[in-house]
Amino acid sequence: MMPDQEPEDNLNPKENEIPVLPMSSESCVPQGLTLEAIVDLTGEMEHLNELVMLHLEKEGGFTTPSSYFMTVQPVLDLLEFEIRIRSCPGMTQKEMKLVIQDWIDEEIAERKRKKN
């Protein structure tokens, strides 16, 4: 039996390997990664920023750091919750990207419907 790969090895796969995110066996949540790291690894940071900007626009733009965080934190919390309920052991970065991408797309569409 081969030992488990270290999490760092999963994030830096060898050529032609699909990177697998390190998951906690108890909760199916990416282990040892912040939300920012997960979004960055999946390449969805710019997409998430588009959603954040729509939220800020609705609230009248960026006025103070406090108002920024009061607007943005609920969005990040909802994304984190989505990741928690839709992630599973053995999930690849590509699969996680699709989870995040789909959620952001749905949120953007909802934001735009409310705007009209």
C-alpha cells in the first residue's frame, strides 16, 4: 500500500495528472485551504470579483472599508457554504472550478434580474 500524497503534491501535479484537492474525510471540505486559496486555485477570482462589483454597485459603490466588508462578507459566506455542500472526497480542481463558476453565474444572473 502506498502512502497518501502530501497535500502540496496534489496542488502541484505532475504532467498529465488531474490535481485533486485535499479533502477532510469527515466534512468533504478542502482541507488546509482558505476560501481565497480555493478560488485562486480554480482561476475564478476575476469571476468572483465581477459578482462583488455588482453587489457594490447596488449598494452605491465603495464608500468605506466597513461598508465594503458588510456588502462583500455575505457573498463570500454564501460561496463558502456552497463549496461545503457540493464538495466531496477526490474532487479535482476542475470539478471545484465548475462548482464555483456555476454558483457565481447563478448569482450574477439573479443580480441582473433584480436590477431590471
